[in-house]
Amino acid sequence: MKPYPTYTNKQINIPYLLKIGNGKTQKIGKYLFDKDMNNIALFTGYGIDELLGDKLYGGLEIQNIKILHKEIIDDISIEKITHTAFNLPPVIDAVVGIGGGKALDFAKYCAYLLKIPFISVPTSTSNDGFCSPSSSLTVDGKRKSVKSGIPYGVVIDLDIIKGCPKIFLYSGVGDMVSKITALWDWKEAFNKGFERFNDFASLLAYNSLDLLFNKHSFNVESPEFQRSLSNSLLVSGIAMEVAGTSRPASGSEHLISHALDSVCKKPKMHGIQVGVATYLCALLQKNENTEGVKTILSKTGFFEFAKGDTFAKKEFIEALKIASGIKQDYYTILSEVDSFERAVKFIETDGILKTIIK
């Protein structure tokens, strides 16, 4: 692995518009009007019109916000996004993305190419991508994380979040708890001379965990938990912007998830894969917070939920074989020579993993 480069300070961006609460959908028009964003391009996922309906469009109409381009997103190839971006009307003030990962990643990268503001409106809290400075796109037919920009604005309507399927909430829990193993990997990579380390970004990531898991009950269906989950995922995204890397939020557990995406016949939702991998990687790391990971994933019901749709052991082990090579010159616990054998042993002997990976 190559030594890390000399540290240089840099300008960071943070969201200027942040709205998290009930009934925010009908106010999106007002928020745009207040920021002089009168002409927009709107990218959505399937079913958004049925989900948000008159609340969204009525609020835009009241403020005389004009939708100059509207598109439902399915194709997230970088070629498609580039073509769309440079064929948008030149008078567009902002790009608005509403929905899940595909719509938000498409809109985010589109805005990044055009150097105009992006307003992120997630309809679930399944991961921290809605506020991260990168987009998950397909490049030459392969899924890849591509640098983009952190959103200018984030609007989260908790009335929408509470109605999403429980799998999205558990996915968000899995993505949040992964900060524990990701931060361990990052600090260890720094100690070995492979990475820079940003103390403030690390602090933000740890605080995002405290905000969620040390504040109230572990009932994922409670409004308080869902508000804190939204806030925590948002702070996690900002931590990545501060660090200039995904390191505060992504480590060995994410490598395993990416590998599972490659080898599984039917990959599971990102945060579900990441949550299970986080527990395994915490064991591998002999992480001092392993019991905390276990407690969080047990008390929230994450483990019980994961047992309802188990991983195939053969596929999981195949993913472990290739996970460390997903990113070049990227140290994690998986880089250690004995990690594969130890991971397989944990899968075969740990009481929790045996019920989830069969």
C-alpha cells in the first residue's frame, strides 16, 4: 500500500437548507421560493406521485415554482445522467431529487455536473447516501461510487418516513452502526501510515451514533427514533464531506456488502448486508465496542429481522474471498492475512451469525 499524501487543508460544503419534521412535503415549494429557486428539474423514483400527490405539487404551485424537466429514474448509468444534465434548460435554478437511492444519486450527480444546487428529499432512511458527497452509479455496466457534491438542501418529511416498510428502517440502523467498524478501520489505516485521519470528521461520526443510540428507546417505529435516525444519517454524510473521503462511514463492512452485491443471486438491501457484516467485522477487529454493536442490533430487532431472510453461507464466504480486493490500496481488517479464515470460523461458531448465515 502507498503512504498517504501530505495533508492539505480544504474548503468544505455543508447543507444550507435543512428541514426535518412532520408535514414538510407541502412546504418544499416555500423552501425553494425562499432561496430564489423558481425553475427546477425534478427527478423522482417510481410511485412518488401516488405517495406525495397533491401535497408536493400543490405546494410548488402556490409558490409558482416551475418544473421545467421531470423524469422518473430507473437508469443510473453515468452516460445517461451526463446526457440528461447537459440537455436540461439553461435557466434551471436547482435540481430536486425525491425518492430512494437511484433518484437521489441521479439528481445529485446531475447537479454536480452543472454546478447548481441539489435539494435532496429522501422518502426513506435506509442509508446515509441522501446527504453524502458521492453518488452510486453504473459505470461501464458496474456499480461504482462516484464523487459528486453534498446537497445544498435536505428536506425529510417524517410523515413519509413513518409509512415506509420496516426493512428501510432496519437498513438505516445497519448503515449507522457500521460507523463503529469503519472508524476502527480508518484509525488503524492511519496508524499503519496508509491514510490521513481527520479528528473532527471522526468526532462527527461518533456523535451521530450517540445521537441515535444513547438518546431514547430502541423502538424503530417510534417517531423519536425515526427523527434521530434521520439526523444521524445526515451527520454521517457531513462527516464524509469534512474528511474528504468515505472513511468515516465505510470500511471493511462495506467491502463485504459490495462483494455480496457481486456474488449473490439476490442481494439484500444495502444496510441489511452492512449491518450483518458490521457485527462480523467487529468480531474480527476485536473491537472494544463489539458488545455495543451486538446490543444495538439485538435491541432494535435488526438481528431478528435478518433471520427472516437468511444469507446463503456459500455466497457469503465467496464474498469474503473477494471483499479485501474491492478497493485497491485500501487497508481494513480484511487486509490481514488471517482474516478470511477467522471470519469463516466466526460464521460457523458464533451463535448469532449461525442463525443469519446458513
